[in-house]
Amino acid sequence: MISFFRKIRQNLIMKNKTGKYIKYAFGEIILVVIGILIALQINNWNELNKEIKEENRILLNLNKDIENDTLQLNNHIIQSNKRLKLLDSLMHTLANNKTENLVDFIDSSINGIGYENYFRVNSGTYDESVASGSIKFIRNDSLRQYIFNYYRDAKLNYTDKNSVQQVYRDIYPVFWRKLMATKDVMELMGVPSQLSHLEITQLARDKEFMGMILQKVGSEYNQLDDWESFNTRAKYLSDLLNKELNND
């Protein structure tokens, strides 16, 4: 093609047709410019397609992470409600001095006091997209901002952090010293012991033990409120992601 244009230009020059040559040269420039513009447009289309594909990949993976968040939060909510029922039963047992079944009391105490959960947000896709800068490919500004806010709050999650600190700092020491370190619990584990028997009547009058149970109840309620809030936000974010994916 280039050699073809070159021959035309040479013929025009040889025949001393200056006016036609200028017109031809001008037309050639226009053709070159048009070719460059077309090439740029094609390149822009290709880049846009790549960005849209990357956006869809991020949105799909974010949605999977959010679904895992809701599964985790639903499980935490169920487990917390079970612990609250056990703690309520323990307080009634202690208040009414019911000692018919010591094994049930120990089992309820271990399951109600000895376990805890905290929300571990699934942030793999978010972290990767922020680190690589590809988060900018999410064109919906309000959606992108909601994503930022969700992960910021989920990662801070002061309620869970404070609750876990309380469990290990305040609750577990009393739990192990007052209940677990007794002859009855040790023998249930198959370990001979010279420790004193577990006395429910004494625990019922023990301010430290009762305070520990109340602290555990308060901790559970605080976490439960936060988990339900995060669950609502996660479901809303999932709806936004699905809507955005369907619009594409």
C-alpha cells in the first residue's frame, strides 16, 4: 500500500502537476490521520473491554466473598443465641439452687461460657483489587464507596476485638479457676484429682463468678447486635453487586 502511494506521488512530481500533488499530499495526510484515529479507537475499545471484564471478575468474586460472610455471620448468630439460652439456664439454676444434675450444669457452663466467635471478614478479593489498583474499574461510584465502607468497618470491628479481649482477660480466668479446676470436672475428663468438689450453692453466692456470667451475657449481646448489623449490610451489598452484574 505504501509503495502504491509512493508511485503515485512520484508520477505526479515527474509530470510537474504541483496542484494535484498538493491535493494528493493533503489527502494522504488525512488518510494517515484517519488511520491513526481508527487505531486509537480500536485500542480504546480493547482497553475498555479489558476493564469491563476485570470489573465483572472483581464483582463476581466480591459477591462470593460476601456470600461467605453471610454464611459465617448466620452461623455466629445461631451459636450466640444458643449460648445465651445456656447462660440464662445457668443463672436460673444458680438462682434457684437446682443441683439435680451436676453433669448437665457443667456441660451447660462449658458450652455457654467456654466458647466464643468473632467475625473474620472474607476480604481476599477486596485486598487484591485495592493493592493492584483494579478497584478503580468498578464504574459505579456509590457501589465502590459502599464496598470501601463495608470492609473498613468489618476490619475494624471494635466490638468483636473488645469481646475477645474480655473473654481471655476477664472471663476465662474466673471460668477455669472457679468451675473447671474442681474435682467433678477433672474426673469427668478422666483425670484423678484432689481438688474440692464443685458446689453450685457456693457459686451462686460468688460475686466474681456471677459477675463473670453477666459479663459473658453482655459480651454476647454486643456481638450479636454487631453481627446482625453486618449481616444486613452484607446482604444489601450482595444485592447491589447482583444488580450491577445484571445491568452489564
